[in-house]
Amino acid sequence: MDPTIKDFESAIAELESIVKTLEDGDLALEKSLALFERGVTLSRFCHTKLEEAERRVEILNERGEIKPAPPSLAEGDDRTR
Amino acid sequence: MDLFDIPFEDEPAEPAAQARIPERRIYTVSELTSGIRGAIEDRFAEVWVEGEISNCKVWNTGHMYFTLKDGASQIKAVMFRSAMRYLKFKPEDGLHVVARGRVSVYEPKGEYQIVCEHMEPHGLGALQLAFEQLKKKLQADGLFDRARKRPLPALPRRIGIVTSLDGAALRDILKVLRRRAPNASVLIRPARVQGEDAAADVATALRMIVKVPGVDVVIVARGGGSMEDLWAFNEERVAKAIFNCPVPVISAVGHETDVTIADFVADLRAPTPSAAAEMVVAAKDDFCSRIERLNGRLRAAARADLQRRRNAVHVLASRRGLAGFHARLAMRGRHAAELTHQFRSAMRQAIETRARGYRALRQRLEQRDLARRLAAMKGRLHVASGRLEGAAGRARHRADSRFRALAGRLENLSPLAVLGRGYAVCWNGDRTAIVRSANTVTAGDRVHVTLADGEINCRVENGSNN
């Protein structure tokens, strides 16, 4: 991933300010294009982040160890229907 | 009741009549005090007393000294640390309480006091009072400040959950997450949520779970119950643990109508555990649509920006003066280009012609005679070409005419031009010299005559110089 993007939240914040700047207009053409390109990069980054992450249900025990949760929890109990 | 009506154990049980000449029974102060103490402690081994607390002071030993009073009287009171521990609320001045204890005498000072074992607020339940007291205190300490409430993260890498492993709360939360956020990662830190150790357990769990990298939000949850059941979430240590969490905490304790201290401290209060899960997911949904909107605005802004520039150019270009200028500019450009082209091809042609001429002449014209002129010509041609190029760079339309003039002059200098005018050059037989005099040839000699477009081989019929 783009090393200039710190994390999701900062990407959104930057995207927001870019859009505002562009909407206000009055920029040099080069600046405007550069901002647009940056905006597209940020927007892609956000989309990718939204899609990634994987489902996991884990338990942190008293010794500070992380173990997978029992299937009854992780997969859900159909009796609750 | 008069204290001295009570007979002392060691008092002789003689009839009162004999007291007329009383046998003097003299006590020491200690004996008397000790006697009083015994009498009182026997008589008031366990009493309930109702009154208002005043002069309340907790010493650093943990014992609390205070006075209980009503409209007419007061009694000194003490509550030792061991008993204080079990108090849910904090006794304070002005509080109307019911206390249970025994009356005792502090012999060194001859003071009697009630040693309280237990105390509850009068009228209000102890828990309710404790709740109000803690709420007031934490509010004053700034634990509920709106300004410190943090927004939920859009994409928690891990959703932390602190609750009982076998409670309905956990199942409800997981169910919502399964449905609404199928790829979420969840970390559960089990904790007892009811009973004596619950508060300590929940506090520890909170501290532990936020140390795990990636836990960006924590739900602390418990199903519904009585105030006693939910009590852990009204304790200061849980409130402090929530307050000290470095990430946002959602409190989801009890049902919608149950309010706990934890709810006030948490960044967000969920009416139910399911609702807490919905909140976490909603934050993501929010961000999804926010990105969509931003993306749309980004593209719209870029389009608008381009359109604006296009319009600006168009407006400028269509102003009359500028339009004329523009047209003139275009014409100039075209004109210059044309001139350049013409000039180039004219020059190319001229040079080629010259080169052809030069090649033809080189062998045939007498070197000494023409070489110098050719060299000079070449030099001049070179200089002229250079000047022409320079001139072209500066003003092409002028260069054109200049070139034509120069080309004309070059033309005049060319031997070919002389031949072109009808003159011929006559060479001797072995082409080593030009025949300049009729005397140099005799009848029968072969000569070569060079014309503008070729050569004639001739034999001399007769030679004469007229």
C-alpha cells in the first residue's frame, strides 16, 4: 500500500480536505490535477480497507493469551432462532 | 433512663433501709468507669439508632468518627474500617441514617459512643444513595464530560468485548456482528458481571483487552437485571477503568431502562448489547457512504474544474480583439510556415543546382582560373546560407526576399549562367587547357566545346585569327 497514507481515518480526512479544496476551485491546473490524482488514490485505499479484514472470533484469557473461541460462539448457535 | 439505677454486679445487695448509715463504698475512677462500661455494654449490646450524621471524619486508619444527633441529643459514634468496607454508599454530614451497633465506653476519656457495625440511609435504598453519590462525585471529577467522548472508529481492526462468556449479551452481540459485519474480527475478554468480584474483574478485563494490538473499540456488556445484579457497573473502579481506556468504549448494561455509572462514563451508551453491536457496524456503514459521497464529489469537482478552465479559455478566445489577434496569429504562423517551406525548398534547389554545376565544371573548367572563383563562391554561398538561416530565424518573410536577392547574385556569378547566355568554352584535345586563341589550334586538332547543357566534340577544319 501507499506509504504516504497512514491509516483509514487519516485517509478519509485528507480526502475530505482535497474535495473541499477542489470544490473551492481557483487552483493552478497542475495543482488541481495532482490533488485529483491524490484523491483517487486515497479513495481506492479506503475502498480496499473496507473490503479487507477477516472474520475471527477469539478469546483473551486471564494469562493474556489469545485463543480461538469455541465454535458454538464463533459460528453462532442456531437454537437462538 | 438513669444509668445509676442499674445495680452493679459487685454492689452489696443490702436493703435500702440499712443505707441510712451507709457503709461507704469507695470506688476508684477506673473501677467506676469499668463498672459503667460493663453495665452499658451488657444493656446495649445490639441497638438500632436513627439520626443525622454530623462531624463526620474518616481518619487515615480508615476508621470513621462522627456524631449522630436528633433535635435534642447527640451521641458519639465510630465505624471501624472493617465495617466501612461493606458500605456501598459514603456516609457524610447531613445524611439521615439508621445505624446498627453496640454502645461502648472509651475508658481513658470516660466517653461513651456507639460502635456501628452497619448503616443504611434512611428512606432511600443504600444502593440508590451510593449511585447518586458516585454519580455526583465522578461528574465533578469530569469523568462524564461530553468533550472527551470519542467517535467510534470506522474500521476497528478488532472489536473488543468484555462480558460474561455464557451470557445472552455476548450471543446477541455476536449474532448482530455475524449478520451485519461478516468479516469483523472479534476479541472477547470474559469477566464475571455479577457478584462480589465482578467490578474488579470487569476493570481488569478492560485494562487487559485494550493492550491487545488492534483493539480499536470495546463493548462492555451485561444482560438486564436488578440494581443489585448490575451493581458492578455502578462501582468507581469500573468507571475509572472505562475512563482510562485509550479507545472508545460502548456501555451496554442491562435493558433500555437500566442506567448505570458505566453508561455515563462510556463514550457511547447502548440501550442493549445488540444495539451496541449495531453501533459498531453503523460506524462502518457511515464511512462507506461517506467515502462514496467523497468520491463522487471528488470527480464532480475535477470535472467542474476542467469545465471552468475550458469556459475561461473559450470566453477569452471569443473576445473580439483577441479573436482577431488569434486569427492574425494563426495567419502569421501559417505564413511563416509557408515562407519557411518555400525558402527551404528554394535554397535546397539552389544549392543542388549549384552543386550540379560545380560537379560538372570541376573537371572541365580550368582549375586555376575557376578554382579561386569557385572557392570564393562557395565561401560566399556558405556565408550567405548562414545569413539566410539567421535571417529566417528572425523574420522569415524578409528572409525570403533576401534569399531571392542573394540567389540572384549567386546566379550571376555562376559560370553556368554565362554558358546559359550562349557562351561556350572550348577545350584542347586532351582537355588540359582552354582554347583562348585561334592560333593555338591547327586544322585536324580535336577540341571539346562545353555548352550550358553538354559538350560537343569537334575537329578543327581550319584555324585563323582574324
